[in-house]
Amino acid sequence: MGLMTAVAITAGAVTAIAIAAGAGGAVVSAPIVLGAVGFTSAGIAAGSYAASMMSAAAVANGGGVAAGSVVAILQSAGMAGLSGAATAAVGSVGGAVGFLATLI
């Protein structure tokens, strides 16, 4: 095995590790971040960033939060956890960020 082949294998391994770390880190940290901004399992925390988002959404929508809105989706994820599709999406974005980090 030549030096260039070894360098290419090493670079490929680093990229794979970065993608896996990004995907895994994103999936693990998503519930933590949701809770930190106020989307908790008990509902939206008073005085939190989530409460500000909910207030703005309600004012913009004439008094209620629209079903399917960003606030409604985040609240659902905060209360029940991420669905399988949401976990896949968060993992994909995290993996993409991990890959992009190898290009820097």
C-alpha cells in the first residue's frame, strides 16, 4: 500500500467518524436543546424562549397556535420525543454538518 493510498484511507476514516459523530450528537442533543429552550414534557415553560415563540405565533394567528406550525411541532417533540422520521431528519442534518466540518 502506497503513501497516497494510506492518506486517502485515513481521510475517509476521519470523514466517516465526523459524519457518525455529527449524526449521533444531533440525535442525542435534540431533546436536551428542546428542553433548554422551554419545550418540556410538561408543556411550554413559562418565561422561556418557547413561551415567546408561542406568544408570537398566537398573536400572528389571531389568538391560537396553528396545528402543524413550527411551535406546534416543537411542542409535540418536547412532550413526546422525536418521531422516527424526525430522528432520521435530525440525524441526517447532523451527519451533513459533520461532513461539512471535515471540509474546513
